[in-house]
Amino acid sequence: MNRRGLEELLTRVRRGEVAVVDALAALGDLAFLAPGYADLGFAKPDLHRELRTGVPEVIYGEGKTIEQIVAIAERLAADGQNALVTRLDPDRAAALRVRVPALAYHPDARLAVLATTPIAPAGEGTILVASAGTADQPVAEEAAYTAELMGNAVERLYDVGVAGLHRLLANRERLAAARVIVVVAGMEGALPSVVGGLVAVPVIAVPTSVGYGASFGGLAALLAMMNSCAAGITVVNVDNGFGAGVAASRINRR
Amino acid sequence: MNRRGLEELLTRVRRGEVAVVDALAALGDLAFLAPGYADLGFAKPDLHRELRTGVPEVIYGEGKTIEQIVAIAERLAADGQNALVTRLDPDRAAALRVRVPALAYHPDARLAVLATTPIAPAGEGTILVASAGTADQPVAEEAAYTAELMGNAVERLYDVGVAGLHRLLANRERLAAARVIVVVAGMEGALPSVVGGLVAVPVIAVPTSVGYGASFGGLAALLAMMNSCAAGITVVNVDNGFGAGVAASRINRR
Amino acid sequence: MNRRGLEELLTRVRRGEVAVVDALAALGDLAFLAPGYADLGFAKPDLHRELRTGVPEVIYGEGKTIEQIVAIAERLAADGQNALVTRLDPDRAAALRVRVPALAYHPDARLAVLATTPIAPAGEGTILVASAGTADQPVAEEAAYTAELMGNAVERLYDVGVAGLHRLLANRERLAAARVIVVVAGMEGALPSVVGGLVAVPVIAVPTSVGYGASFGGLAALLAMMNSCAAGITVVNVDNGFGAGVAASRINRR
Amino acid sequence: MNRRGLEELLTRVRRGEVAVVDALAALGDLAFLAPGYADLGFAKPDLHRELRTGVPEVIYGEGKTIEQIVAIAERLAADGQNALVTRLDPDRAAALRVRVPALAYHPDARLAVLATTPIAPAGEGTILVASAGTADQPVAEEAAYTAELMGNAVERLYDVGVAGLHRLLANRERLAAARVIVVVAGMEGALPSVVGGLVAVPVIAVPTSVGYGASFGGLAALLAMMNSCAAGITVVNVDNGFGAGVAASRINRR
Amino acid sequence: MNRRGLEELLTRVRRGEVAVVDALAALGDLAFLAPGYADLGFAKPDLHRELRTGVPEVIYGEGKTIEQIVAIAERLAADGQNALVTRLDPDRAAALRVRVPALAYHPDARLAVLATTPIAPAGEGTILVASAGTADQPVAEEAAYTAELMGNAVERLYDVGVAGLHRLLANRERLAAARVIVVVAGMEGALPSVVGGLVAVPVIAVPTSVGYGASFGGLAALLAMMNSCAAGITVVNVDNGFGAGVAASRINRR
Amino acid sequence: MNRRGLEELLTRVRRGEVAVVDALAALGDLAFLAPGYADLGFAKPDLHRELRTGVPEVIYGEGKTIEQIVAIAERLAADGQNALVTRLDPDRAAALRVRVPALAYHPDARLAVLATTPIAPAGEGTILVASAGTADQPVAEEAAYTAELMGNAVERLYDVGVAGLHRLLANRERLAAARVIVVVAGMEGALPSVVGGLVAVPVIAVPTSVGYGASFGGLAALLAMMNSCAAGITVVNVDNGFGAGVAASRINRR
Amino acid sequence: MNRRGLEELLTRVRRGEVAVVDALAALGDLAFLAPGYADLGFAKPDLHRELRTGVPEVIYGEGKTIEQIVAIAERLAADGQNALVTRLDPDRAAALRVRVPALAYHPDARLAVLATTPIAPAGEGTILVASAGTADQPVAEEAAYTAELMGNAVERLYDVGVAGLHRLLANRERLAAARVIVVVAGMEGALPSVVGGLVAVPVIAVPTSVGYGASFGGLAALLAMMNSCAAGITVVNVDNGFGAGVAASRINRR
Amino acid sequence: MNRRGLEELLTRVRRGEVAVVDALAALGDLAFLAPGYADLGFAKPDLHRELRTGVPEVIYGEGKTIEQIVAIAERLAADGQNALVTRLDPDRAAALRVRVPALAYHPDARLAVLATTPIAPAGEGTILVASAGTADQPVAEEAAYTAELMGNAVERLYDVGVAGLHRLLANRERLAAARVIVVVAGMEGALPSVVGGLVAVPVIAVPTSVGYGASFGGLAALLAMMNSCAAGITVVNVDNGFGAGVAASRINRR
């Protein structure tokens, strides 16, 4: 609809030729233009994000002051939304809890949650989070915990890297039973390819920064996963357990 | 089951204490160890891949001789499988069709298909393939066509890049109606972030090599998509329309 | 304005409490939601781009078929817009002119233009395009020509690289007289820093792929320009004369 | 003018055929060769920089000792110039203020100022500084504060990243009203492309190091901005709010 | 063997036509499917790794908590395996020894060992570990110590970099006498090429992160070794003395 | 021995106090200083390389003119050495055979051989060359053929990539029976990690440039192999089948 | 001298208090500001470059049209300067010679020369150009030829790479006798380190793009040379024989 | 000379047909094979390095323990050599001086010296060390101090970066008067190109890690210097003032 069309529509509304309810429908998602966010000056928490994307507004914990996190979390809580803070190290979490005692911190996933609303089960199946090594666990936990917060049933299968393939093969039934699999691996990042060749369900690969030297902070694993010979693997950012959890949740939702 | 368990099981089978059918069940996916592949010497087409992963064996068209492609395609056809050849340029496709006239070539997706079995509808919803610019179309077509070959209903929404945002916003209903969205974009690769912020369904981002200079063959788009601020975007390799089509199909399958 | 506000507004329009013209103003740029583009299936030429950004829709010439370029150009012409095609090599330009004889091709800038509307002078001052070496000329011409198509007065100052500094210093008056300076340089990309230290006007740096070895296709020049010690230099993509011309035009416009 | 011309000119001056004032004009900017700088041994503060470029000499705060910063700042103050110190962390700022109590420090922009001269309004319009996320704020503040120090009117529009597009669209009037827009974004750096497609004014993109993993310290955002599909975006270095402020000021000046 | 073959085999076992022992042989390494690992939840120590690969399960020391290392080491010890912990810094080693006093720590190799079984001599010849500079020593010691733990005789030849070639040439007999040579070098990584051109035995090159600037954390040395003009050099990861020790041991074993 | 020692030795030889044969022994490998090479001006073929390293002088086929290759090959033949030319494409091979008809060309390995001496069996066991995909075959053949030319028994196991793991597992006996395994893989390069976790013998990984997009010409596979979680994998350059063949031969020799 | 000083000087010249010749001396290198270049529009050949830098203006052959090269070469010739064209492939050289028959082309160095003035001996010693392999010869010849054109005595020592160290050691006297050594090497670029450890004279390292895979077009050699453990090696761009020849000439000049 | 030639020579010495002195000459630099180094186990200080290369053995201060540095320095002192320790931070320097009080530390160059022999003037001219900014001073001082330790006359010209070109131009006489110029610059690294275009003497460029964001630790400056359009610039590693000092000394020596 262009300006002239809009002018015409308004004119016809005025003339009573078009009902308000029909005009609303014709204008469709003008609501998209409605604010739908709070304005704190330094931040504009998106109050409609869950409505649009099914994922609540999340507070990225790095690079913000404690005061900023507190203000955003409280604003979300005031709106009846559960506030999730990611990538929060223990020191900052402690400082935060002084200010917001109701906040629950999960150090092994570096996540904090200010839960004001109970989490309703949302997924249709199970999300399996598999990891290659013990050092990948924090990222795997971030994925698992995120998916749980969004109402999904989550299983964990850790330390099944390809150097000891039988550990994975012994768990093939669990792989096959999942609705989605999140595969977390550092170093050479080979596990998603092997998993992807064994199952028919969606596989989300999460490279981690576990490794040294030519791992280049997880770049080696990321590139490997990008080039997987097993068709249909998709990849998220290095150490992005949160993103994998959300992606798995989007798949499992409907 | 370890070696001793196996010995015991076999002993009990011998003694008639365990029926063959129960022993088979107990041994479970020993079939995994069964060949399940043809051995052509230079290649071992995986005849069980579709059974395991839902995706038929696919012939990666680059770096193979025409003779090799012919041999693999014919072997798959002999097994009653549809053979898909990816990344096949027109010249090689022409040479291939001289040898295998039944092969259908789709130049705008650089795909060839030797179809011996009708494609059965498999997906639960619609896969929407969106692209940022016209030059991204071949990759988008590869994704769309791959998904169709796997039995999915596919819609296309092309040239809706962020420089003219209204083109995308005008099609928000189509975005929201899909079960999965594949977003194909080169240059700065911003489209998946915008789409991911508008919808709740899974979004698979495909960077393309469209661009020049500091696009570094699609690296810029790939990195952008990896770092998307819209939670839950997953990414495949540069120009990997095929992989995105398979991933979308895995999601849409069940 | 949210949905309720909109409903209220429409209701008041219907009641005659608000005039159509005032409702239009209140709804502001709802026109943004209006299509404003043509839908050719494979492409959606943005017919409102010039209205929004002052820059007409431009056809990126790489990765499109001749047929696609023709269709878009003709659609723009039908809308009374001048169609500009960038990054078009001579062979494709020749093929294009067979189909659209009215198209003018400028090989030294790799640009083609289908002009249906005379270009009106638009800028307030002069845009000076300076280049470091003769091999940088095609990129410099792309910038200069683009700016001229947008109604700007353009001057050229070529081959004034820092290895012979007096060539630049002898032209300082011309530098100082410009409203904007576009500086095009390959290899070590030092020229923008020197120019930026001499003048007070905006300086747009364009790295080129001129060079070899550790120039990495223009990356060396790009990084140098990014790190300029002369405050206030801004940079565009490698070989992106077009973008520099547009940026200069945006500055010079008002 | 070459040596012979100079000899002739001097001869004519000697003969009284040319007035001193005319000879001065003919020799033009020989003043360029004049020192115009202080020599502190370890540094040569450029006392003419503002005359030439409109930007006062600025002290890059990293890699200098407190003593060096003090000496340069005092030398500039002695010359009646406002001294600006960039990239100064709080600890060093505190150490500096012990030595120069008149220095004002702005921690959210990591800038210090020793103001000896009042700032005169210099710009013709408004500079709008927009940021994608809250974590980008320090860089945005550096840009905004720098522009203010140079006499410009500055507006701030923070946390309008593309994952919640309506926050940006709701502020389109403010975007359209600016003379220049500085867009600050980390992660995938998509915001400048979207802004660039909405407005006709110059857009300066500032990538930030906000992000992790494949953000590679801001490289992802930088590359994305370089490859923007919105024509005419220019880019400065990662986290270079200062440079963006200066560039915006150069544009807004005249 | 496929499922039908397996069914037939079991049927014949049942009928007494095939002996259990022969069935076992026919089923071969079904034991591969046997667990062969302990499941600690967060980790699955591979108890069969030494049986399969000749290398005992090793605990990668980075990214694990002290508790996790203790649990894995004790589980391995319970299985009668020597536990080796790599990349363990002195602080964490001290914390570990509080919990497991029997653990021996070798700070110059950043290795800890919980030895429960005496090491039996296993190699056929001598492994020579050569290093280019004194700063490469920790990596060289990691290689040497790892090889010794696997039962090999090891010699050390340190600080024989190519800037003083006579130091290497004076030790050519020692080079020639080895069964395998591990060459450890940072900076330009030239030593393996020179050694590889002098001897006929296998040469394993270990790049180190010794260097600065354009060494990029060992990338320069790694690339140099990859491109060695001396045929037959193989390379391990930057600073991966452990991997080189294992590789040398694999070669020397049989 | 220093100069004075040498002078003393010579004096004692002169005096008859030391026999010539003993002086020769004392001077040891002075032969190292002997030319041992032919001087063709543009090249200095190393006639002693086989004596020193067990690997004959090899002609790197790229970047040389046909005339240069002919001259070097003939010089080696004159010395009774077999001349091997690597990385020789078919066109250049044909041009070469016009000049040296006795040259045998193996197009699938891009190798040519001018054999003047029969190849004697040299290895103690078998070298197994495994490849992940059919497109990796040329590199695998280069490795296999090189090893055969050096007198080794070679087996081939092609197209056993990890997307269809059973193809590899079905051949575990062949893996276990080898003295050395060369594993050739492009794309994500995961195969060596899996093989390395199954066997105890040395594993040499060869990344190939098979792949596209973020494979970056084999870099992804190279990095993956460098970061293998299976201990003791060593790696050669991308597409360097020749180097892997030589390294395997060095291991298998003694 | 600042503006006031200049005014004073001119006044004193006018008054006859200062002689013209003394004023000229006082004004020193004002000649620097004199044009000293020809203006061809697309190029500004620097006619004073040899006077300033001792190196004549050189025509970079890539990215220029034949017409442009002809025009610049003829302009230099008109000024009595020898014109050197670098990086000129045989096809373009042939086209050039049709237009300028007096031009001499040296295909093995990809250089062309239009000599109008005899070359006078200029150096104090000998420049030795050493190369690692035969494929490095074109770059080595470019260096050697360039140095000869500037009047230096040049020696060549080719194919002395470190895989056969004795070839280099046998020529140590020639290394020691040079005034400067240019060392040209591709692949791992180790030769300059070895040479630098043997001699006391300046060593200029030239990486070449000889190699494949992880040589990344010469980057591996470049980084290796940058990180040389032999103190005092300096490096030029990949394949930049010309630059090395000029640098050696600058050293040898005085 | 090969083994047979050596045998013959020795035989003739024995027969008295060749004098010892002549045999010595014929054997030439067999002394090269003489140890000429001390063996401390962990290190082999090269006692002949100064004889061969004119540069004394230098202790690279990073990655060594205090004990190792002490032992090497004392061993060099015992040999009458001045020991230079580079890249030594103040804390380690203090620890070192506790052990070796005679050691002099120069914090602004991060160098320590244990001088046991007076430094004799060695150079023929002056080495000028120029730097672009104050933050580059530590690297410039390292170069200057190193050159002084080797007996050269050194001048310093600091803070003459290209953003204020007149500071450099005002010192052109000093540039022209030097025998060698070391140019130290971070950020965009443009200064060496400008200097190289002004003078005829050798120019050694030293990139520094001064900068942030896309400077990538000095990579931007390094690449710029590598690609200098001023012919004959040579480059050393990032922050390698020491290497530049040695290179300048090698040039100035003879």
C-alpha cells in the first residue's frame, strides 16, 4: 500500500465505506511499527521479541556494566518476562546478585536467570546435547540450559569424541531418538560430521575454543564444521552454546 | 556388549536358549558393521545413507572424472536410488548427458539428477528460500531444488536484501508461514539477522561468494552470519545451497 | 503508534474528528510499508530508493545474466529512472548493447548507463578524485563517473602517489578547494593519510587491488587506510569506486 | 615554481620589480615548510594541525608514558589549544589528573580533555550517533563526545540493532533529520546497511570489538560494513569512535 | 557381514554347524562395540585406548576443573593405567597434588604423571629431540618426556638453530644414529628443513610459539615446516610436544 | 676439530705418524663438504641426496621450463639415478615426452618417471594409503606411487570418509595390518582423527584442496588435522601426496 | 623558516642586504616544491626521482594499457632517462615492441628497457643474487637485472636451497666476498636465515610465490623471513626482485 | 673436494708433496666444522658468531629463565664478549641484576648489556633512526641502542609521522645526510614510503604494534611497508628494532 492508497483508505474510513476493523486488517502489521520496547536511554529492551521470535529478550552479559544489567533485568521482570543473562563470569555474577538477590546463577554455563514466570513445556521431542571432550562442557551446558529455559526436554551425552569412536557408537540409540542434536566440539571439530552421518535428524554444530596453537581460538573447529562432508550440518559461532540452544529450540518448538 | 557377552550370547544361541530373532535384536545395529556400500575401487557409494540419515548418497561433482560420475550414478540407479550430482558446470553436464541421457540437468542450480524413483512428499510444512540479491539466485536455487528433490514443498522469495527493507517487510506473512527459512546472502550477509529477528521458525543462513574485494570470496558474509545478533541462526558453508536444502529438509521431515 | 492507537485514529477519522490529511501526517512514513518495488520474480527493483536515499537503484553487474540485466534496466526505464550498471566488463557490455542499444558504456570505469532523464546539478561544491598511480585509474574513473551521474561537479587529479610527494604538494590548492576528496590508492595505500593531514574537508579512501604478493588483493591498502594516523579518514571496499562516488555525493548533496 | 623561477623571482624582488607582499603570495604556502610544530625531542606536537585540517592535534593515549602525555598537553595548552587525549583507561587518567588537575576525564568515552579555549559551534546540522547494542556504547560515546568537542550538535540513539528492527524504524524521523549519521555496531555489523538503505545523508560505520569467537575482535563487523549492499557507506577502524567523530565533523563543518 | 549374513551365522551356531570360537573370530572386532570406557558423566575415560592405539588415555589438562582431573586420573589408576596430564601449569599442578599426592609433576614439560605401572622399554631405536633455541625447551621436554613415558630411549640436542649452523653440523653423527628425530623450532622454523636434508630417518617437526610480531603465535613456523623443501618432513600443531612424542613413539614401536 | 687440530693432524700425516685411512676417519664426513652436486648454472642437482636422505633428488615440476626439466632429468640419468618429476600437468608432460621419450607419465598422480635403475624392495611392511573421497584420489595416488617408486609395498583404500563410517570400520583389519597409514582427506579433514583413534601405527595426514568456500583451498582440512584429538597424527602440506609418500617410506625403511 | 622569516628574507633581498645566491641557499630545497614531473593527465612521470633517490622512475607494467606505457616511456626518453618497465608478460611485451621497437625485453625477468643513456658503473662492490631453487629464477633474474641496470656488478648463485646444504657451503667464499647478498627463496624460505648466519654483509631476503597449498602464494616464505633467527635480515615483498635489486643498489652505491 | 680428493690430498701430504700450509688452504674453511660454541646443555652460545657475521651472539630475553640468561651471559663474558639481552621487561631485568650486578639495563629499549669490552667505532657514516609517533619510541630506541652497541654513530628523529608532513620535510637535510635510515612506524606504516621517495640511501622499515582494531598487532603496518611504492624499501619484523639496528650496522660497516 502506498501513500495514495493509504489516503484513499482513510478517506473511505471517514466516509464510513470501510469499517475500522477492516481498515485494521488492511493495514496489517502496522503494529510492527509500534514501539514494543522500553527505552532506558542506554538500552531499548525488546518487549515483543518473544512474541515475534519465540525467544525472550536476552541480556548479553559482556561489555555491560552491572548497573546496566540490573536495569534491563528489572525492566524485563516488570514486564513479566524471564530475564536471561549470558556470558557472565562468576565475579560479575556475584556483584549482580548483591543487587538482584533473586537471580539464579549457573556457573558451569556462565548463565544467570531472573525467573518471574514458570517455564512451560514447549518442545515436541528431545534435544540431545553431545560434546567431544570434558573441556567442551561449559559450552554444552550453556546450550542445554538455554534449551531447558525455553521449555525443552534436554539430554546430555558428554565426552564422546572421535578418538574413541566406540563411546559414540555405543550411544547410537540415544542419537537416533532425539528430535535435534547439538554437537559441541573443539580442536579439529570432527564429531558433527560423524554424528551427521549416523542420524537423520537435524544436527547443529558448535565449535569451541578448546585447543591451542593452530586451533586459533576455535577457528579450526569452525572451518571443519563448515566443510562437513555429512550433508545438512549447520553451524553456530565459536563457543555459542546459547545460540545452539535457541536454534534447537526453534526446531523442536512446533 | 563386550566380547565375553558376545561369546555368552552365541553359546546360548548354540544351546537353543536364545532364539535367532532375539539374538538379532540383542545385537542391534550390528548391521551398522555390514558393508552397506558398493565398492568400485575408486569409490564406495554408500547404499545405506538414506536409511541412516534420510538423505540419499549424493555425488559431489567437482574433482571427479566424467567416467567416475557415470559409474557411481549407474551403481546408485542399479540400487534403485535417485542419483543427485552437485556443483556440476554446464560443460561437464553436457559431457555427462552424452553418457547418461536420462540425466536431467538444472543449470541455474548446477545440479543434475538421474531419477529412477518418484519423489514422495515428505515434509510437514513449507521451506521458504529467501535471497538478498539476484546474483545469489544460483545458490538459492540449489537449496530450493535440493529440498524439492527430498519431497519438500518449497517457496522462493528473491531479491529482498536489506538495502530496500520494505521489500522484505511486505512479505512478512510468507516468512511467518514457513516451517523453515533458508536465507541466502552475499556481500555483508545481513539478511539472516533481520529475518531471524522477525520470525520464530528455524533460520538457516547461507553466505554466498557474491561480492568482491574485502568480501574475500564470501568470508565476510560467513563471519557476519556467525555473529548474528538474532539468536538461533545457524550457518552453512559459503555457496552451500545443497547443504542448506538438506538441513531444511531434516528439520521439515518429521 | 501501536495497534490500539491506530484503531483509535481510524475510529476518529471515521467519526470525522480527524482530517485525512492529518491522519496521513500522523501515520507518517507508512509509505515505507508500501511496496515501492517492482517484482520480476528473480529481482525486485527498488523504485523508491532514490526517494529514500537520494541514490537511484543501481544494477550490480556481476553474477547476473544478460537477460536479467536487460529486464531490470527496462523496468527502471519504464519508471522513468536512469539505470546504472556497475562492474560490467566489455564483453558483457557488448552483449548488453545488442539488446539495449540506447545503453552507453564507459569501459574505463566499467559502467553502463541507460539514461532516460537528464541529470540535474545537485552538489554544492566540487568532488576531487585523486589517485596514487596510473593503474588505479579504472577505480578512480568509476568514482568520478558515478558522482557525475548524480549531478556533482567532479575534478580529477591522477598519479600523485607518495613516492613523488612534490606532485601532490604542487596541487595543494586543488585539494583545499574541494568539498570532498576521494583518494584512490593501491599497494601500501598511504596517500589518504598524507592528504588527510593536509586538508580540512572529508576524505574518502578507496583501496585498490593494484599490487601483488603481500598486497593480498588490496587488503594491505585497506588495512593501511583503516589505520590512518590522519584523523577522520573513512574507507570503502577494495576497488569500490562506485561506493566512494555515492558517499561523496551524499556529502556534497546538501 | 622551480629553482630558476625562484631565482628570477628573488632577482626581481631585489630589483624592486616585485613587492614583498606579492612575492609572498607567489610563494604561496611556503608556510607549509615552516616548522609549525614544537619539538620536545620524544614528540613534535603539530601546532598547525587545526589550521590545516580543522582538527586540533590529538594525543593518542596508548603507548605513551604519563610524563609524555603531560608534556604534550601542557605544550598545546601553552599554545592556547584544547588538548584531547584518546584511549585513556581510568587508571592512567587518575595518574594524569594528579599531574594536570584541570584535565576533565570522561570514563564512558575513555577521553580526557584539557580545555583552555571555549568550544565554538561549528557545524551546520546535527550529527546522529546510533548504536546497535548497549555494549557498543563506549565507542558511540567516544564518537559523540569527539564531535561535541569540535563544536557540533550531537544526538544519540542507542540500542537499535537489527534483531529488533522496530526500535530503529520507530526512530526514522530522527535518522532523516540528521546531517550525518554515525552508526556503531559490533557482532555482524548489519545496522549501517539498514540505516544506509533508509536515508539520504552520509553514513559513517564504526565496527566494534563487541562479540566473541568468529567476531575476531571486530573483524567480522568491519568486513560486513565494507561489503554493505547499501551504496555509499564509509567505514573507520574497529572501535574508532574518535575517527568517526572527526569524519562526521569534517562533513558537518561547512 | 550384513544382517542376513549375521542371521545365517547365528542360525548355524544354533544348529551346531559353527563353533562358538569360530563365530567369535568371524564376528571379529565386534568388541569394538563393547563399551571399553568408564562413564563419569562429565567424561568417558577410554579404557581401551592403549589396546587399540598403543597410547594410553591422556588427560588434556586445560579447560578441566581440578575435580574433573582428579576423578579421571583416579579412574584410570583404578584400571591399572598410568595417567598422564598434559598442559598443566604449576599452580594447577600444586592444587592437584594436594588431592593426589602420588602425582609427579615435571614443570619444565608442564606434565604430571600418576604412575601405577612400571614403564616397559618399547622402542627399537633412539628418539632424538632437537631444538632450535633455548626458549623452545619446554616444548622439547614435553616431547622427550612423553616418549620416555611410553618406553622409548630418548636423547636431547638443544639450541642448534640455523643461525649458527656449525652447532648442528658438529652433531651430525647423533642425528644419523637416531631412529626418529623430533625437531622443535619457533621463529622461522627452518631447522627441520636443514635436518631433513641431512638424514634418512623420519623427521617430525614441531613449531613453537616462540617469537613475536609476524610469528603470529607460531603460525610462521608452522607454515614454514609445512612447506619444507626437504621431502618427507611431517608436522604437528604449534607447541604440541606431546603429539610429537607420541608420533615418534608410534614410529619407534615396532 | 678446529683449525689448529686440523693443522696438527696434517702435520702428523706428513710425518707419517698418522695413516691416511685413519686421517680420513678422523675427518669423518668432510665428504659433506664435497660438491656432490652437478652445476647446470640454473640448477644444481643434488647427486648425493639419496646417499644422505634415502630419497633421490626429485624435480619439482612447477615453475620450471621444459628445457630445465629435460636438462636436470638427463643429468640425473647420466649419474644412474631415477628421475622423478612431480606436479606435472598433462600438457607439460606431453611436451616433455617429445624431448625424453623414455619418460613414463602417470596422469592420475601427475608424476613422471625416467627410470634408469630397477627399484629394489626397501620397506619392512606395508604402506596403506586411505582417502576420504573420490576427489582426493589424485593426491592419494601421488602418495602411493611415490612410495612404490621407493621400493615399498603399498595398498590403497579409497572413499572411506566419515560420513559413511561403516565403510571404514569394515576395513579395520587392513588398517591394523599396515606399518604406516597415509590418510588423505579434503573438506573437514576428519578421517585421520578417526583412523588415529583406531590403530597403533604411525598415521600421516594429507589435507587436500577438495572443497569450496570456507575450505580456503585446503586450509580447513589442514587446521583440523593439526588439531587432531587423536594423539600422534602428523601432517604434511595441502595436496602433498609426494611428501607423505616419502615420509611413509622413511618410516617403513628400516 | 616560517612565513615571517621568509618575508624578512625577501625584504632583505629587496634591500640588497642579501645576495640572490645566498637567498637561494637559504631557501634550500624549495626546489622540492617545483613540479619536476611531466603531466600526461593519466600519469605524472617523476622526472626528478633519480636526482632524489638515485633510482630512475620505473613503469610498473601491470594494470596499464599499452598506450599508457608507450606514452610514459616516450616521455622519459624525451627527458633523456632510461625507461624500465617491470612485471611485463611476453604478450604485452610483444604488443609494446610493435609501438616502441627500440625497447629490449628480457623474458626471464619480465622486464623491458628503453635505454637512451649508457649505464655507468655505480657500485663499490659486488651484489650476489642467490636463489634456493630453479623455480625462483625469474625473481632472481629480476633482481639481478635491475641491479645491473643501475650500474652494479652482479653475480648469480642459483639452486642452493637448504635441502642440500653442501651446495651452499661449497660457495661460502662467494658469499663472503659480496658487498650485499640478495637471497631469493620460496616454499619455507629458510635460505636467508642460513646465509645470514654465515656472513657479515647485508642480506636482503626475497620470498617467492613458488610452492602450493599452505605456501599461500608466498606468505609462508615471507613470514619465515620476517622471523629469521639470524639477526639483521631485511625482507621485501613476495616476488619483488625489482625492489631487492634497488635496495641492494642503494646499499652498494656509496 | 670429495672423499677421494681428500684421500689423495692426505696421501700427498704424507709423501711430502704438499706442504701443511697449502693443505690447510686447500681444505679451506674446514674450521667451519670446528665447534666454536660452548655447550651448556640447555644452550649452545655461538662463540664465533661475531667472527662470521660481525654481530655478537645475542640473548633473546623472552621464554628463558633468569638462570638460563645468567649462565649464557656469564659464559659469553668469560669469552670476552659483550652480552646483549633483548626483549627484557623491567621485572625480569631487576631479577637479573640481582644475579649479575654489572649488567646495565635500558628500560626504554628493553635491552640489557653486560659490557666487558669497550665498543670500537665501526661504521662509515651515520645511522638515522626516525619514528612516526611517540608510541613508537621503544622500538626506535631498541634500534638506535643496538646500532650504538655495534659501534655506529646514531641520530634520532622522532614523531615525524605523515599526518603532519612538514615535520618531516623540515628535516630533509638530516635524512639526506645519513648513510642508512631506519624508519619506525605503527598504524598505517606510511612513513617509510614517504622517506624512501625523498632520499637515495638505504631505508629499513620497522612496523610496530602501535595501533588497535584492524592494525592486527602491527600486521597492517607490515603489509603496507611490504607494498611500498617507493622502490628499495626493506622491512623487518613487527617491533624488531633490534633487527633493524643490526641490518643498519651491516650496511654501515664496510
